[in-house]
Amino acid sequence: MDKNLNPNVINSIDPPIDEASSWLAGREFSEDKPLLDMAQAVPSYPPAEELTDYMAERVKLFATAQYGPVSGNAKLKTALANHMVGVYGGSIQSNNVLISAGCNQAYCLATMALAEAGDEIILPVPYYFNHQMWLEVLGIKAVHLGCNMSQGGLPDIDEARRLISKKTKAIVLVTPNNPTGATYPPDLLRGFFKLCQKHGIKLIIDETYKDFLTEQPPHQLFEISDWGGTLIQVYSFSKCFSLTGYRVGSVIAGENVIESVTKIMDSVAICAPRIAQDAALYGLEHLTSWVAEKRNMLKRRRELFNKLFRENNLSFEVISSGAYFAYVEHQYDNKNAYQVAQDLLDKENILSLPGTFFGPNQERFLRFAYANITRKEITDVIDRLNVSFNKP
């Protein structure tokens, strides 16, 4: 190992999506059995045509190529604050908002603002792998909180209470969850808020997939008068407006947290891409119906996916699902999740992610990102599984 390189970075987990993509090297897929890619969570549809037309005009402007305010476009911050109040209620002001280059960066900014090397952040398992990776890079200890897979993958608040120590700076929750798809009930989120508030730590909620919930509001935490002392929401425009490559997201938090993350943002990026911020603002102002259409479309895909898994005698059981994902348990006692994922690719040209990418004790699970594929392709998945993966 190069002694000049940071050992925290060297020893952190390798990018799982890159590893899964490497499995495709040298493979060829026939027209009658093409690759069905359910690995990375990406929209299966392009942005709205009216949005790309708008962006095509914006990119011609000199202002779009210049730096913007570190914390983000003022109109976008106000529009996002108003949007969130419309969803959750309560009071959110533009000075509670920072626009980031995606939700991953929002999480990185928030955790860096809260903790230093040697501190602890509680992370439910299965975790979103980039959350774990970032804490490892910073030398922050990720304290793993178990989730009850027999109850749809919900985190155990009593266990979280036992895990809090003098070094704990925050608890991280993702809802709808990545990788499980599980949506955390409002009462559970309020319980975690009260727990964090009692212990003087932050509750970070990643709500990247909140736009695909059919029941609103996801919670009412913003209605708590002093929410800013405890709650940090991180969010992405990537999925709702199909802008994954443009990188635009947000941090919503108390003013003191926003002041701190703004310092970090200035150091690492100066500002989120101007064209991406323009796209997000246009989406908030004009694409409510378009987002609702996509929400309903993905709801139908989820229903079909779950229905077909129930009706067929497969060697997989859906543990939980929602938004973009299903978390499934395989029935092979002599194989781990990594081996099963390889078998899915080798035998049936299905690319998925093994549960081992999402933390310890996940050897029996796989993540299927069904949002990546069409209804016809979901049917194809089941047909292929019936060929090679009936119950053992």
C-alpha cells in the first residue's frame, strides 16, 4: 500500500455498482435473451420533453456556465421549501435549505458537519452502501442497527436506544428504504425523532424516494416547532425528474447546520451545477402531473412484481418492496447472496445486487431494482426465474 494514501480511503468498501458492472465485461447478450439490468437504481424513462427543451435554452446562457451562490439558487431554495411545506406541513424557510450536487453529497455534507474521526453514527442494516463507505472514509464509526426482516425490514427503536453512546452524533434512516424498499411508518419516525431529541443528537432522514409514495404525508416532523434542532432531511431531484446524471439534491436543516454544510460545500464544489438547479426549479414549478404519472406507473410495476412472485413457485420470497426496490430472500442453504447473484447473471442474464453489498448478515438477500425495467420485462424476469430458479 502506498504510505502516502489515506488508509481510511484504501480500506473503505469498494464501489459496489462498479463491481456489479464489471461482471458484464466480456459477456454478450442475444436479442432473444437480452440483459435485464436491475442493479443500479435509475429511471427507465427520460426526463420530460418540456424539461429538456427548457434546459436546451438555459444552457445557451452565459449565466448558466458561471458559479452561483454556494447554498444554491435563491428561487430554487424558496420553491423547494414551499414544496416540502406542501407535502409535510410545518414551517421551512429558504435559509433552512442548501442545494447540493445530489443526495449522496447532501449526506456527505451533513455527516461531515456533525462528526469527526472517532465519533459514531448509527446506521441501520441493511444500509445504503455509500452511507457506510463515506463514514469509513472519514474515520467515523458506523454503529449498525438491526432491522427486523420478518416485519418488513423496519429498524428496531429499542435497539437504537441501547446503541447510543457518548460518541453518538446521529442516527441515519432511509425511507422509502434503499435497499429494502420499506416505507417507515410516521409513528416510527416520530419515535426516532423523540429519541434523538432526548439524547441531543441529530436524526438524518434520506427521503430520496418520497415522491413515489402514494400515501402522504410521509411524516409530520416538520410540524414540530423546534424540528431544526434535531432533524436533517437529505433529498434528491434525480429520481423524481429523471436527472440522475445532472446531480442535484438538497439538505434541509436548522440554520446552524446549514451554515456549517455551506462551508463544506464551498470547499468541495463551490455550488451545485447551475443547469441542474435550473432543471430542478422548472420541475418543481411545472412537472407535478408528470411526477404523479410516473409515481402511478411505478406503483403498478411494484404490484405486478409482487403478484408474480407470489403466484410462482420460485426460490425467492419478497421480504419488502416500495418505490424503486424489492428486497428478496433466496432459499438456497448452500449458497450465499453473491453466488446467487452470479447464478442469476450466468443462467438467465439478470443483473441484481447481492445483499452482502448492503452490510453484514445479508447473505440470504438480494436487491432487485424493478423500477429500471418495464412491465413486460418484469414478466420476462419471472419467466426466466421459472426456468432455472424454482424452489429447491
